[in-house]
Amino acid sequence: MKKFKFIAISVFSLVLSACGNKSVNIVIPDNNCPNDKELVKKAMQGDEDAGLQIAEMYYKGEGVIQDYTEAIKWYRLLAEKGNPYAQYYMGLCHDEGRGLEASLTRAMEYYKQCFLEFKSRAEKGDKNAMLYLGKMYSLGKYVKEDKTAAVKWYREAAEQGDPVGQYTLGSCYEEGKGVARSFEEAVKWYRQAADLGNSEAQCALGTCYEEGKGVDKSYDEAIKWYRLSAEQGNADAQCNLGYCYDEGLGVEQSLSEAVNWYRLSAEQGNATAQNNLGYCYEHGSGVEQSTEEAIKWYKLSAKQGDEGAIANLKAKGITDYD
């Protein structure tokens, strides 16, 4: 059963000044250190944006092994210096028990601090603050969940030309969250963000063309936008492009190209791509047949709850995904 898409640096030590003239030691482990030496250097010199980037890398597992504890070191340091973005993630980690003891009380303390700062900055025209304020309304963090209020702030950012705001507003229209559902409006905002190079919007626009949502169906256009997104490293677009090569949609069918794009996506953790790559290995489609490799990728996908991978393993009598 095949499930298709829906859709080394040495140890560093750092002492930075925090609020109240308090010093904080940050040690980056030599076995899990970002490869961008310049970014590390900037962070160690006190550059908050660089520190946030490193924290995000550890938080999401991008460029390093995912490690909430390492992310929290940076978030805590920056939160104590009053950075609202770090405060938001400290709140989220306490809220969801990621690398910290779950504590709604502590989460709310951080959420309150960042919400007030985001609101102040957003009202002064800060587009990033608008996006986070919208996110807090959308998710109901500190404030009561209010999708309409979220859309208000996403629109503010979008109308000022922010590509993330445009993509997010487009997704609200596509899903009918906070606004009346409209695929045409979704495409409008996706296109603006896609033209500015936003990979998520490019992938979403590709899907709209593939499925004929808000635009005339066109595999050629779908391929165009998937490729632009995939070449930026977007895992969903890589999986979708692989599927198009797999089925010969808008491109000449090529199972080897399908495997190539599935692999790039799968290695980033995309569950659908992992399952599809497993299928390719099981059946020798575009790659040398290997049941062992097939099971490996099926298990990685099944751990994330992919129903196709679970079914593929169950067909082999496998119910243990570890």
C-alpha cells in the first residue's frame, strides 16, 4: 500500500551580561554544534538575532540534532534580557513541557511579558510582532483564542508586504479560519508571498494548481512552484515534486527522480516522503530493492503516525516501530 501526499567545531563557552548585571554561561557542545561559525561567533558576542537563530536550530532540529535543553539555554538568556521572542518560546516550553517542567503558571508569566511587548511593537508597525501577536490570538496563548483577531494582525503584516504574513493570511482563507473560506483569496495571498520567494507559499500555490483550488488546474504550474520551493529545501514541496515524478504529472515520469526528491524530504523528517521512499525500496521502484531499507523508512514514518506506513508494516506483521 502506497500513501501519497495529501498534501565540527570545538566546545565554545560564553559569558554574556543579562538583566540585573547577572552573568550567564552558555556552552555549545562540540558534538552538536551549528556549522555556521560566523553565526556562532555573533551569538557569542551578544547578537540577539544570532542567539535566537541558534535557539531555533536546536528547538526544531535544523542543522543540529534537536535538543530542547540546548534551545532553552539561549531562550532563557535572551528572555532575561527582555527579548519577547525568547519569552514566547520559554512560555511555550513550560506550556508543553519541552525541556522544562510543565507549568502553566510559569508559561503564563512568560506569555504575559511577550504579549504586552508584541502588542506595543505591533501598534508601532513592527511586522514580526504583528505575526506573533496573531499567532498568540490564533492559539489562545495568554489571551482567549480569537481567529478573527489573529487574521487582523496577519492582514496588517501582509498588507505591508511581509511574505510570512501573506502566506499565513492565505492559509487562513484556504482553511476558513477567522475569515470566510475563499480559495481565490488564498491564491491571491499565496502568489504575493511566493513571488517574494517564500517557500511555504510556493508549495501551497503549487498544491492549488495541482488540485485546481482557486485557479484552473495546471500540472505545469504546480511543478514550477513545487520546484522553486523544493530547491529552497522545503520538505513538503520535495515530497510533492517526488510524487509528480512518480506519477508523471507535469513532467516525464522518472522513478529515480521521484526517489531523489522523496529522499531529500524524508531525511528532513517528512512522514509521507518516508513512507513513499519505503515503498520504493520495497518494490525496487527507482532504487535497488531492499526490504531492510523499506522497513527502516516505514518505521520512521509510522512513528509519526502515518497511516500508510502503519498499514505497510502491519502487512509484514510488524507492529513495533522502534
